[in-house]
Amino acid sequence: MKVIWEVVGGLGNQLYIYATAKRISEEKGYAIKFDPAYYSWWPKRRTFAREFELNKFNLELEIAT
């Protein structure tokens, strides 16, 4: 089974989402992907920009397309 996790928020939230997804995938045997689409519209609606930052770390990260 594949599960897609939506990634939102700042770096702390992103790391929490990644850690939770990773733990559940290891326990249940799910394949996981991450959806960073939230960041494509965020700067247009807020006065400060958020960025997808998980890709700056050496993580097992598969992006959903």
C-alpha cells in the first residue's frame, strides 16, 4: 500500500510529519511519498514565505507527482 503525506508548515512541522510517516511506514510496511504542493501557493497568500525544506537533508524522500 502507498500512502501520500501532505507536507505543510515550517521546518519543525515538516520534520514532525516526516518522522511520523517514517515510523508508520516501518510499523505497517507502507510505501510513503510526500506531497509538497502546499508550498506552490503559500507565498501568494501570506506576507512571509514558507519553503519545502526536507529536501535539504539526507532523507529517504520520495516526492509524489
